[in-house]
Amino acid sequence: MGARLRRALLDAAPESSRDDLDTALAQVNFTDIALGSLETTIFDRAIETIDAEFEDQPLVRASLLQSVATTLESLGILERALDPQERALEIRRAALGDRHTDTIRSMHMLGNLLHTQGRLEEAEEWLRRSLDLRREVLGQEHPATLTSMNSLGVVLRASGQLAEAEECFRETLEARRRVLEEDDPAIANSMSSLAVLLEQLGEFDEAEPHVARGLRGPASGAGARSSGHARLDREPRGASPFAGQAG
């Protein structure tokens, strides 16, 4: 686990800063992988190192904090993930503005994290915001826009807003079929999301082919189906903190 975080942080840093970061991280014990001690022995020390080494480089700091938050969430340390996630977003909003693609990505990631914590109203707010901005900046059928739309649908389904969730899932699936190859995992993800909702609505005949296609997709789609929960689309990791302003 510690090695995974170290690699994620080095990958997220710009090439010109990696040697300095690598030297600073050498002081952090990344070999202690007991989950109960991760926060104090690895993550807290890593965040302290990031803040100290990149105080005058806010965009680098934001990218590294985003990597820490994503890793914490993936390990199920949800409460501890919130602070670096919110800080990454705050820095990007101040430095880049709300319409920059990196800022929007952090909004989306915050929405996903809040959903995982069960804070559905807050999750819905951030996912709606990221979806609206991606529509404006990237376009209606950009893959990132469709990721936000599917994730919003999952939150709406979880909060009982089934009619709007169905609209999100159907629109996402139709758009992904237009812009992606049929064997793209995102299409299986959309079909799995829609199938879970249709089963919840009692529309078993329509759900069946979507279930079958979802089960032929990636393991994450099958797992989401078997557990009874549609999976939120996840943002790709390691995105550059210096992607250009879109729109």
C-alpha cells in the first residue's frame, strides 16, 4: 500500500520536481502497511512533506493532494480522504478557475467521495456542477462529460430519484454507443447501471439483456451488478495538473 502511494505521488509530480519529491519522501516510512497505522505513518507524513516541499507550487501541491485523496478512498479510509480532496479542489479553483479541466475533475472526484461516504445531497450538488461545466467546456458527448452523467445517475438512484436517474443512464448509454467502440468497458458500465435501475423498477424483461452485456464486460461491471449497486464511473488517475484550459 505504501509503495502504491509513493508511486502515485511521483507519477503525479511534474518531471522537473520528481527528484526533489523523491528525496523528501525518503524520510517517510512506506514499508509499514498495517491499515491501522497508515494514516499516521504514511499518509499524514506524506501530506506534511507535500505541504513543505511545494508550498510555492500550488498546482503541483494540488495534484499530489488529489493523488493522496484518491489512494485513501481506494483503501476505504474515507473520512481521512476528504481533507486532501477538498484542499486539492480549493487550490485549483483559486489558481485555475472553475472552468479548467483539472478543477472540474476535482469537483467530480469530490462528488464521488461524498457518495461513497453516503452524503448523497452533497454528492449530487458537486456531480451536477461538474456535469454542467463539462457540458459547457468539453461538449455534451465528451467521455469525461458522460462519466459525470453516469455518476450523477448512480447518486440519483441511491437517493430515490429514479426517473431522473433513468434519464441519465439512458442518455449516457446512447451517447457512449455513438462515440465509443462497442466493446469499450464504459458501455458495459452504462448497461450495468441501467440494468440495476430497471430491476429496481420491476422492468425485468428490459433489464435482462443489459445484465447479460454487463456481465460480459469488465469485472467492475459484473461486481456492481452482483452486489446490487451500480458503480460510479471513476476518473482516470495520474492526470497532469497542467492540462490546458478547455473552452
